[in-house]
Amino acid sequence: ETGVTQSPTHLIKTRGQQVTLRCSSQSGHNTVSWYQQALGQGPQFIFQYYREEENGRGNFPPRFSGLQFPNYSSELNVNALELDDSALYLCASSLVGVRTGELFFGEGSRLTVL
Amino acid sequence: AQSVTQLGSHVSVSEGALVLLRCNYSSSVPPYLFWYVQYPNQGLQLLLKYTSAATLVKGINGFEAEFKKSETSFHLTKPSAHMSDAAEYFCAVSEHDKIIFGKGTRLHILP
């Protein structure tokens, strides 16, 4: 059974640029959620995808968008990058009904915005 | 909205001593609660979860947590700390199919 993998592991961007982060779900998991973890903070929920549709969103602006593909892999896109977007971005996969289940996390993509 | 509060952003214990990490939740109905651990440069890993069955929940690596409704608490304990327990620990609560995390407590183990 393969775990959750994310790419790239580290990247540096400048203000105003766009970034795409990628995530491959754990085998058999059909739900993917994305979290932003700023330095010294807990993960903050960005959004969640189930069967290629967004089915939950946290308090993030529309310039944060995502996709889920038929193989359940996912992308997080961030447009017009701001300095405060610098963070570790975590992808987590789960079976549907995360409420009582558990999330399986990747190791994250660390984004630095200069 | 649900939330969790973790008391103490840093906790230091000696190797072999009791580990106690505190978490309080805000909920008017019995929530589902979780503890996750994050080792350096790694993603989060589930330690244990409470889903309204037994109030004392046992997890991996010798950790356990007790759900106390009267105190709205879900504190994490381990009888004897090991150097490998040094990590960041997050308490979390579920809300509408998403999980909300606390700010975390970094556990330091002193030799």
C-alpha cells in the first residue's frame, strides 16, 4: 500500500507568482483535503475534494483553488502569491466520511514566498 | 464552530517521567476528537481517536487519552517518556467532515 506523496517538497516563489502543488492519495482513498501550516501554527483547513468535486472549504480566498482527478490525485493552485502564503502545505487522504475516520498525511510541500 | 485549545506551546519532561499534554474542546454535542503527532520534517500521524465509545482511548507508542465531558477535556498522557517521543502534538476535533486542529504543543524530552 502506497502512502500519500506530495511534490515538490520545497519551492521558492516571488510575490504575485502562481504555484501548483501536487498530491497522490493513499491507495483506495477517494477524499483529499489540503491544509496550510504556517510556522508555529496548527494546520488550517483549506478545502476538501470528493469524487472530483469540492465538498468543503475553509476560510481561504478564491485565489486558492484545487482539482481532484479520476485517480483521486489532487492539485492545489495558489494565484497572486503573497508573503503570508509562505507555509507548509499538507495533503491528506481519507475514505469518505472523515468525521469519524482518520487522515493520512503526506510530508508536505514547503513554500517560501519572497 | 468547533475549536480546540492546547495549553502550553512547549512542554519539557525528563526521560522516564509522565507526559501530560492538555487539550480542551468547545462543543455542545459529543465531538469526535483526535491526537496527531508530527515528527520533524514529516507529515502528521494519527496517535488515537475518540468516537464516543470508551472514554479512555489507547493509541500507538504507549499514549492514551481520556475524554471528560464535564471538563470538556481530552488530555494526552504517557506513563514514561522516551527520547523518541520528542515531536509536536496536535489535538483536533471533527466538524462537518473536516478536522480542525489546535495550535500544537512541542514536547521536549530531557535526558
